[in-house]
Amino acid sequence: MRQINYIVLHCTATPKNTTVQSIQNHWRNVLGWKSPGYHYLYTANGKEVQLETIDKPTNGVKGHNEDSIHLSYIGGATTDDRTKAQKESMKSRVIQLLKQFPDAEVLGHCDFPGVVKSCPNFNVKKWLKDEGIRN
């Protein structure tokens, strides 16, 4: 099993109605990626789609793919537009992953040095505290 130091939260920065298939097509056909960008993706209705097993790296944060697990909600083109269902599904997975990897730090993509994106368009540390996940 890989050493997991981070659980990273993302947004796809696309409209809410963007399909999982179109996101995957963009990674393969435009970016030329062989692996997906995230391990878990959350549709507007809160459905969790696992795109890769957590024992394999994905393309979530350059320089931190080997030691991270990546979760993303569909949306967030300009602001935090997570649905209640997306928030609940993401929260549930974060709690489960923290039980499995208790020393992992939960961060937003934007919290890594050198990242100039606002992804996931919400303050992850505040969300964790507000949800009672971490202080």
C-alpha cells in the first residue's frame, strides 16, 4: 500500500451538469493522461464514482500524486456550488479515509505550494471544522 500523506479535495471547475465521461475524455484525449485526475468524483446528486483504486496514484496535484488520495465534486467553475448531496457524500468518504489513514492531512488543491488555482473554491480547513471532522 502507498504511503498516504494527503487527502486532497478538488472541484472540476466545470458546469454542474458535466458528465463523468466527458471529464474522463478530456483527461485522455486533451491532456493525454493515462490515469484519471481523481480517485473519487461526486455528481450533483451526490453519487460517488470511483475512478481509480486508492492503491494507485492519480493526477490530482503535481508532485503529490504518489502520496495523496484525490476527491472532487463536479462543479466549482467560479465558486463553491456543491450540492447538499455532494457535501454529504464527500464528508462520508473523507471520514472513512481518515479512519484508514489517520495521519493524513486533508487539504484543498489550492493549499499546496505553487498552486495558483482556487480549487476547490472553499476553505477546506474551515469546512472540516464546521462539519466536526477535524479541529
